Amino acid sequence: MPQILIKLLAHLQADDLGMPELAALVAKDAGMTGKILTVANSSAYHRNSRQPNLEQAMVALGTDMIKTLVISDSVFQTFNSFPNSSATDLRAFWKNSLTAAVLARETARRMNYAQPEEAYLAGLLHNVGRLALLATAPKEYAFNFTARDDEDLCAVEQRTLQITHAEAGAWLIERWQLDSFLADSVLYHHEPSERLEAAHPLIRIVRVAHVLACHAHDDALVDEARALCGLGPEAPDELLGLAARQVEKAAIHLGIDLAGADDLPVPAAFAPPPPVDPVQQRLSEEVRNLVLVSEVGQTFARQQGESGLLEAMTRSARILFDFENAVVLLENPTGQALIGAPTANQQRIAEFTVPLAKGGAVAQAALDRRLGFIRRDGRPLGLAEEQLLRMLGTESLVCLPLVAGARCLGVMIGGVATWQLPTCQKRERFLQAFGAQAAGALETAMSERGHARRQLAHVAEEYREASRRVVHEVNNPLAIIKNYLSVLDSKLERQEPVSAELSILNEEIDRVGQLVGSLTEIQPGVATSKVDSAPAADVARVVDDVLRLFRTTNFIPANVEIVVSMSDAESRIEGDPDILKQILVNLVKNAIEALSGSGGRIEIANRGHVNRERRLYLELVVSDTGPGLSREVLANLFSAVKSTKEGPHHGLGLSIVHSLVKKLNGHIACRSGTTGTSFEILLPAHAGAGAPATLPVRALGSV
């Protein structure tokens, strides 16, 4: 359904469609805007000056003509694209449809029906089922598409295609899911007038429009129809005269050629004699069964969950095979028994079990994967079969195995009267095809249930992993807080100022809160390696903050020296300074631990700007003169691996550093040898960053 038509109907049903709302609606559709401007500036409306804009054009046309153009043009664009419509003369069809539309709207106004435009649309679509049948069966329906529209046509359609054009049209309109009686008005427009006396006004209006458009010469039929809507004897002639003028005018504005439409022949409906060839009859039955099975498969595919699917399976089996009742027994996980699958109507079946190893007709049908038929004929039955007969309240049973590939998922048990068994046996292939469709859908549902369980387990694992990472990161500020509390204690004893230490403690406590709070923002399965927009971070300032954290604590042994080399030029990057701080804290802490035994030197250097893949980065390097990393450790450096350090969260630090660098849209690499280890980080330079300057070197002595 065209969007402009959906919105128009919504406004009409809400009764809030004035000229401003109508103008706003039309302006959203370029094609419709062009149509309105063209009609408004045509000879029929053009007076002294042209209408240059949409609003003036719509005022010139008036609300009624705009609604007519929107509804009619939307319908024509939709249904003129039907298959085979271009190869068929549609002049008579569209003239009849436009006539019925105008008649329906004018009848609605005389009845004071609240939504005359809805009546117009209903009249326009009342015969659209004929287009649908032509598209579906062009050879079989080509002749009858131009036939006289009466009850004989409906009978021929039912006999040759098993569906009338009224049913086809209603089926199409129901797919639009309108909150309206539009589909019903199309479905019942061929019903006798006496059946429609108490029907909804829209149904009666379309019946009157159909009779006047197609059977105006039948006085008795016209009198019955007009009485449905309380119209006077003079009304039919007045309505037909008005419709003739409005249809001609609308056709001109819509660009539809109706010339000669009244001269086209309108024969009576014709149906070829039914075939008597039994082979042809058998083939037709097989084709019908294939279509039914295909439709059943689509119905199964639309179900949500196993319970809904089981309900659909038993309901469809009752309809297709005249089962009095039906239940499903599914194979248990061990494959040793069939267990009842409960439905809304059969809860007790959940406690019913049929062992496969102990025989019986039901078990045999599942094991052999063949249809089984059970009846009360005086011979003893197994206990399971007798229970099922009583449970279903029937004389005989049909056991339909549900086979998917090489596996039998279970058995459907249908209850039938004994006299129906021969018919069921003749439809064996149809039953087997139905069982295969049901089994395939059931296997998919079971697979989806297993997939859902695996997804839940995966989500739980992601949360556990994210929690481990947060706990690991929290350890850094907590260790700093612990050391600063020790420093704070000694300074207080000496009565020295502690404002700087309190400021650092406050910052680190805030960082702990942010890290713990990030647990609530974890989104499993959602990549977090990129950020849409990030603030600018000054690398030199962040490095100073990190060193300030380590400066007055016991983190840095006396035999470890930290050297900082920062550029005097632009050193800002695109990214969150807190994330950069977290990266540096991890790397510096790791470097100190690497040098804790032998001592050595740590350097944090800004090496200036690098152009990589046509993007400007700032290179930041953290290096140490430690013993280096082994080849095995280096190969898995940025993965969460088991570390040689003690504690449950060791081995995560560098994987977290890697993910944080990626979050800043950067890159990280590691070089390691016997002379030490260096981590080289490329971070996106802030917009407007200049060329790098000479790097002055300043050293921080041992703390």
C-alpha cells in the first residue's frame, strides 16, 4: 500500500485533515506534488495567473479534488504494475472502478457517513480482485476478465480457480491491516441485498455503487440496492449523472484514457467443461496438495516458539485431514521413548509416555517412519493405543511420523472415525508431505531454542570477562590510594601540607567509581572499539598527571629512573584523557615491575606526528631497559592469557591496554629484545595539529 495513501486514511479516520495537513502530506511525495501542480495549472483551473507553489495550487483545486487525485493516482500506480496488466485493455475496468468510486462517495454523503473518502477508495477497489486473478492465472482468466460482472462470473471463478474476484480482492486488502471494514465491503459486494440489511454502512454503500455501476438497467436490483441506504427513487439517476461528469473530469486530470471504454464487448462468463481424464484429476489433486503443503509450511514458519508451532500443527491437521482431535508425541533426548507434547487443549498428554523398545503400533510407526492406522476391530491393542483412543475420544487413530532428514522427531496422532480411514489411506502422500513440513519446522524451532541457550551462555561469559577487566583496572587506582594514604599518614605526623595528596586521592576515588559504574554500561555482543566523538586530550598533561600519581608513593624503587621526552609543539590527540591515563598507568606499572629486581630506566616519549594511511597520528612510546619478553609471550601479548604473576586478574593488563587503544581509534605495537621493551602507540592527532618540533629531553631522577 502506498505510504501517502496510508497516511491519508489515518488522517481521515482521525478526522483531523484540513488543508494544512493535506498540503504537508502531499509535499512529502514528489510525484503527487507534480500531479497537483500540473492539474492546478491545466486549462480546467487556470484563470489569469499560474499557481507557482503547492499551497496555492491546492487551494485552487479544493479539498475534494485533491483527495480524489491522491487516492486514485495511488491506486492506479500500485495496481497498474500488476503482472499482465500492461498486455490487457484496462479502459473498461478503470472506468467501472472510477464510476463505482464516485457513486460510493456520493452515496456516503447522502447517508451522512463519516468518511466519504474511505467509501471512494472502497468503490475504486471493489473489483481489484479481478486484476489479482488476471495476474495469477492469465491464460485461464483472460476471457473472463472482460466478462459481465454478475453472479454467473463469481460461479465460474469459483469452479475454475476455486476463488472469486471478491474473495481475492478482500484477501489483498486484508494484507494492508487497516482498522476498517474496507475488505468486508469488497468481499460482500455481490451478496444479495436482503443479506446486507443490517450490515455496516460501508458494506451497503459499496453494494449500491456496484449495482448502479454494473446493473443500472435492472430496475428491480437497483430498487433493492437503493433501499439498503435509504435513497429515494430519483437518487439512482441523479447519482449516475453526477458520476458520469466527475469520472470524465477525473480521468482527464489523472491522465487515463477512457475513450471507447463503453464500446468494448462485455460477454457472459465462460467456464470450460471439467476434465474427465482420471490421470488429469489425479495430477490436479497432487498439485492442490503441494500448494496446501507449501501454505502450511509458511504458516509453520510464522509461529513463535515450540508451543505456538505445536498448536499450529494440530490445528492444521484437524482442518486438512478432518481429524477429530490431534496430539504430538516427541522423542525424548535419549531416543528411547515418545513423550507427549502439551498444548492448550491437551495438558494431560505431557505425562504420557510410549517406550520405543516395547513395540506397539505407535512405537512401530516411529521406528519404521511409516504411516500407521489403528482401529478397534476386536483384536487386542497395546495399552498406549487404548489410552490414546480414550484420550482423543475417537474410534480410530492415524499415526503420522514427523521425519526430518534421517531423524524421526516424533509422531502426530490424529483421531478419526473408522469410516474415514480409507480416505486417509488414499491421502498417504499428502499426509507424509505434511509430516515432513511439520518436522522441518519443529527441527528449526528446536535448533533456535538451543541457539538461544548458547547465546545466553555467551552473554553470561561476556559479562564475566568484562567484570574481570573492570576488577583488574580498579586494582590500579586502589593501589595508588593505598600508597597515598600511607604518604598522607606520614605527612600528617610531620604536620606538612596534604592538599595535593588529597586532590590525587579524590581523583582516584572518582576513577574507581567510574570504572565500577561502567559495569552497568556493558553491552554484550556490541563492539566498543570505536567512539563516535571524543574530547581532545593533551598528552603532556596526561603524562604529568600519571607521573604525579607515582611520584610520592612507593611504586618506583630507588634504582629505577623515569625519563620524559615531550614535544613543545602541538601534543593534543582526539580522545578521552581518562582512557589515555588508564593506558599509561598500566604500561608504566608493568615497566616498573619488569625493572623491580635489577633496576633500570623507563622513558615516556612523544616522537611527534606520523602519517599512516592518509591520517595524522601522534606517536607515544613507553620503553624500559628490562630483560625483554620471551618469544612465546610476545606472540600472545595483547590476548588475555595466563601470566606468570600471581593473582586472579594478572595477564589481563596488556589486553585491556590494547582494547583501550582501539577505543581511541589508535594502534599499538611492541618491540622487545635483550636490551629492553618498548610499546609504540599511534593516537589520532587533534584537528589542526601542526608539524612536530625538536623533542627536548628532561629527566626525572629516582624517587
